[in-house]
Amino acid sequence: MKLFKTREPRKFNHRYIFVDERKEKIDRIMENAKRDLGMLPPKEQSYEERIRGAFTEDNSHLARHKERGPRISSRYAVGGIMICLFILYYLLKDAVIVLF
């Protein structure tokens, strides 16, 4: 049983200073529109898109984990149940006193 969660290192996030994001977005929209009209050939997938998910399909354990989707931690589930029980206890404790 895992009591402590291991921390992941911070991810590197480099932001360029001299970039015109608006111009790049307009260029992407224009390129996609030209591809839809047939003026440009279809875009080929980048190597990142082709590689992404290729290893999880071959590994049955990772494929099952991906099919299950996100799951709630047992620690949070037990904590939520405990909080609900405390609230229910205090509500019923007051109700029993009123009845008698």
C-alpha cells in the first residue's frame, strides 16, 4: 500500500518573448481553410502525433489503465465517507434530542 505520493519534477515551460501569437493563430486558420478548400495537400501527421499512444497499445497493463479512465483515490474516498458520517452523526444527534 502506498502511503506517500512521490512528487513529480516541475515541467520545463519556455515562453518566447518576441512572438506574435495573434499572427501565428491567423496563419494557422488560413492554412486550415486552404486545406479544407483543397488548395493545399492534406497535412501529414507529425512524429509526435504518430508516436503518442503507440506504446500503451502494445502493453496490456497500460491499455487497461487507459480504458478505465480517471479513478478516485482511496484516501479521498475514505475522507469523504468520514466527513459524511460526522455530518450525519451531528444531524441525527440533534434530532434525537428534539424527539425526547
